[in-house]
Amino acid sequence: MIKKLLLPILLCCGIKVVARQVPPADNSIDTTAPKGLYQRILHYLAHTNDEKKHKKVDLSFIGGPVYTPETSAGIAVMLAAQYRTDRSDSLLPVSNVAIFGSVALTGFYGIGLNSTTIFPKDRFRLSLKASFSSRPDKYWGIGYLSGADKDNYTDYLLLTEKLQADFAVNLSNRFYAGVSTHVQNAQARDIDTTGGKPLMQPDNVFGMGIGPFVVYDTRDFIPNPARGLYARIGYRFYPSFLGNNAVFSKLELQLDWYKRVWQGGILAMDFYAEEHSGDVPWNLLAQAGGSNRMRGYYEGRYRDRNYLSGQVEIRQRVYRRSGAVVWVGGGNVFHQFNELAFRQTLISYGIGYRWEFKNRVNIRLDYGRGQDQSGFYFGINEVF
């Protein structure tokens, strides 16, 4: 959800600023903010990516119009911070935290927090994601054939509370192992019960799971890697003694690879897989679509017990703080592995614009297309 926050209006202002941008700040450059709201905005955007070594915490604020296929047009604000837990260690990866909120014309509203804390000497890592949202949503049912029937869905209101905490210990220079905890409470309200439409049962779904994960990470910069490999495999179990009415488990695999291929050009690849076992509730099944994978498809239109997806993206620095991306990807949702059919592969492709808001932290505007859908996506940071 954090990645859906963006600022097209300020982004346009930022494009203006690029043309008049000055060299990186040093002791001889006067960065005093000018008078007047408009000039202050231009000055702020011109210096958002300046390195601020003298500050313990680098704070940034951004806000304005947003748009996603799931929530339509709206307004969002975000407060982001970057810092090092040990300022004397220049090699320590940067920690970050973002607090965000948004509302949309459809009646959507949501608040949330995302953070990654890298402890001194990179001995431990803690990742937190928490959010609450109220969203008019659509439910097509379970399986590829249900999602393929594009116009047969149920309208309803989805209230969701989520919390995920991943705590990892550095086993060696590149290997990490830890425990992941996930809590999600979802309520379906105002359900359209018109005959013949798919209905979700039960309408209230609570899930709490815990399990181990292992990570191998050689990325040079977590928010926007130019080289390296990221591999993660994790397992979570949702038992009855944690309050789950349905007992199930989830196995998750992610593999990302990055390489600089020419001047200003980066090749990025992402492979992702989910496998669910047991009595999985409808709202905790694997879901294709959204702003990260299978861009162009409504998130949750295709859902099932298992999900495979892959995407390849070229990221190119074009001029100063501006860049562009192109990508192509594909994915499948299916009930069992012996039912995996390549003729049911969903194709996703598109183009995007990047503007460097902070040093190596991009604001993005993507346009993705699927087989019979398309959508614009605004966000911060790369999709993987």
C-alpha cells in the first residue's frame, strides 16, 4: 500500500525543477529557502535528493493526488525518514520508516506504517508493516475461470487490519534467518447479494500466523538496487491455538536479481511463488495483480491456493533526476500443481517514469496492461 502513494502535481513541479537544478550542495552553496509558497515548493523539490550527512534523521514529506485501479483517484500524504542506527559506520545500510494516509473518491481511506531497521553492524534486521483500510472492493470467486469471467463479480466493502513483523539475525555476511509474524483481520460488509454472483464465506476472516524464514541478500542499496541478489524463503503456520477458525499454512519464495548492463541502465528480474495448504480462507489466498506484480490487473481478481509469477524490467536513467522503465511479466493462479496450465498464463507489460525524490529513492508512475485490463500506478521506491 505504501508503494501506491505518489504526488503527480509535485512531480510535475519536480520536472520543472530539473531544468534549473544546481550541482549537489556543498559549503559554498546557499540552500536557504526563498520566500513565497510556490518558490518554497520548488526549492524543496530541488534539494530533496541532496545528501544530508549532518542530520541524524533525514525527514521528507510529500502529498497530493493519487490513483490506482482498485481505489480510483484520491489524495495521499506521506512522511518518510532515512537514518543509520550507527552514524559512524558509513557501510551500514540505511534504515527507513514511512507513515502514510490516503482517501479516494470511491470512499476508500487508509493509514499505515512501513519500516526497515538495520541495527548496528547489521547484526539484526526488523521489518514492520501495519495498516488499516476501508475499501469498496470486488470479488470474482476462486480460481482462474472465475477471474476470467470479467463482468461476474460481487461488490462489497472490505475493512482490513494488517500487521506483519519480520525479525532476522545475521548468520554471516550475507545470510539472515529469523521469524515472521502475520496478523490480519478482514470484514466484508454491504455485500451485493444479487442472485448468481459469487459470495465470500465467511464474511469475517481472522488470520494469525508465525514461522521461520531465511534470506540471502547481496543488494547494494535496498530501496533501489543496481546490483546483487535477494533470495527469501519463508513458511508460516496458522494454527487454531492462535485464534484461527481455519487451520492452514503458507510457503513463500522470492528471488530477485539486479545487474548494471550499460551506462545508466539496470536489468532487474523478479520471481515469486506462493503455495497454500489446508483450509485457506478466501481473503488469505494468493492474489494476482496490484502495484508490485502483474501490474495492469485488479488486485484479487485472480486468486487461488497457489501462485507463480515472474517479471523482467529495464530501468534507465534518462536525464539528471529523470528515468524510465519498461517491463514484461507473467503469472498463474491454480488450485494444485497438476492443474497448472500455461494456456492460462496472465501476461503483464508496461512502461513507467521515474523521478529521483531522494538520493536513489524514486517516485514512480507506471502504466501496466493485462490481457483485458490496464491501469496507472503511482508509488515510491521500485516495485522490487
